[in-house]
Amino acid sequence: MSKKRKSIKPKFQRETQENYDYHLPVLLKESVDALMENQDKENQTGKYYYIDGTLGGGGHTSEILRRLKVGGKLLAFDKDPDAIENAKSLLSAEVSGTEPRLELFNQCFSRAYSIKETQGKVKGILLDLGVSSKQLDTNNRGISYRVDSNLDMRFGVEGPTAKDFLHSASPEQLERAIREFGEEPFSRVIARRIVERRRANTLNTTFDLRIAIEQSVPQHLLFKALSRVFQAIRIAVNSELDVLKSALENIVPNLEIGGRIVVISYHSLEDRIVKSTFKQFTAKDSEPRLKILTKKPMEAGDEELIRNYRARSGKLRIAERVG
């Protein structure tokens, strides 16, 4: 009997990012194809809207604008003021003039459904829930365990920082956050170590937090633990899961019939919320309001993974407003 051959994963190659020095967009063609397919289904009259709820480096925004037809307008949201300023420079022609096709909002995407002028006229909303490469690599956000910086982790500039959270949360709250948001098996030990370090006033930077984790888990599990714990604290600081669920529930009624929701998530907690919320609006015991177009999430192909290794965990789900 012949042995079953193992599948060969594509090898990562450092991508050339001349056009995307801020962030290389994930699943660009697949997501924008799905978002804007309905633009051609009928002759469009009057003004209509698309929403990019997660502007980031402007990669998806640029592609949406390239395909946008007469009467269309794009609203783009981001809590990070750096992302807004970058887009103003990158897309200056689109945000200026008497009737600009792009409007930028330095706000969370959860505010998208409250824009009065769009009520019932939104053809689609795109959410790319990943942290941008710029935020991961910068030395003042505190999001990555690879860069020594202040414990901030906020996507914007308002609200408590990660340092505030780590110094004020009870040991039980810390353990719960690390266990539930990071799915980390050593959550209790790590929480205790964090408390010890804050008592000794040695918990002020990302590397201080990294040391606490290094002292709590076996060496062969360290890098997974680092990723999980930093993810957990970032989620807690930004209330990411609550914001996502609330936003999805409120955005659906704002879509026009045939409007699309396109979401790219990067970890199981996000994907679970997207999947369950979509199902919530397809319940058979009431009139369905969504039709799910992806039975299984779409993922990046080998060609994209070779160019952009950070796309490896992206999962794309699509739903359409039907009632």
C-alpha cells in the first residue's frame, strides 16, 4: 500500500509592497467581488452607498472606489487617526471636490448604521477585522509582543489602555479574559504572574508583559501563548467581540434588499460570532432577513499566501439581505 502524500504548504516569501506599505489587503479580489456583484444586477438610479467599516491601509477602499459606478459613494470608518490621515493622502482626489466619492469617519464601524443619509440605500458593507501591519509593526501601539512599547493596544486614542486594564482588573477578571478571549490553557498561572509584576511595579511595557508570560508557560508553548495573551488583552481593551456582534445586528436592517455583508475574520471567536449572527437572521421560525452565501468560509489561496503570510488565518463569510 502506498503512503499518503502530505500536502505541501506554500513557502512564505517577503512580499514587495510598494503600493501597500501600510498594509497588504487580505482576500482583496474575493471580498470586493462578493461585495459589489449586486452593483450590476439592475440599472442603478439615484445615490447609493457602500461601507468599508475597517479602512486600515486603504487597500480594500481603493479597489471599491475603482469599481464604483455613477451615483455610488463609499463611506470608510477607522478608529485609528493614522489610518484616516493615510487615506487622505493616498486618496486625496476621492475625498475632495464638490461631490466626493469617499467620505472618511474617524469612528468605529459600529457607527456605520447610524448615518441617516444611508438608511435603506446601503448596497454592501465590508469588515476586515484584522489588525493592520502598520499597527503590528509600529513601536507606539503596544499590540505586538515583538516590539517593546507602552502597553496601549487601543485601536483609537480614547478609553482605558491595556496598562489600565492590567493594573485594575482582579485576578479572576484577568484569568477570564485570557481564557475566553485568548483560549489560553495557562490563563490562571499567567494572571497570577501579571498580578505579581504589577505589585512590584514591573508591568509597564509590552516586554514586561512578555516576561510575565515567559515565566508562566513551557518554552515549547511560548510563542502560541504570547499570541493568545496579547490577542486576549487587545480584545478586552477594545471590546472587540461585543462591538462586532452589536454592529452586525444593527447593520442588517440598514441594508437594501440584495445588499451584501462581507466579513473577513482572523480567529475563531470572531468567526463564531459572524457565523452565529448570520444564522440568527436566517431563522426559519420567522421571516428570514439574510441569505448565507458561504456555507464554509473562503480562505486565501496558495498564491496569496506566498505573497502575504498574514493572510493564512483569514476567513471570509458573505450574506445577502433578502427580507
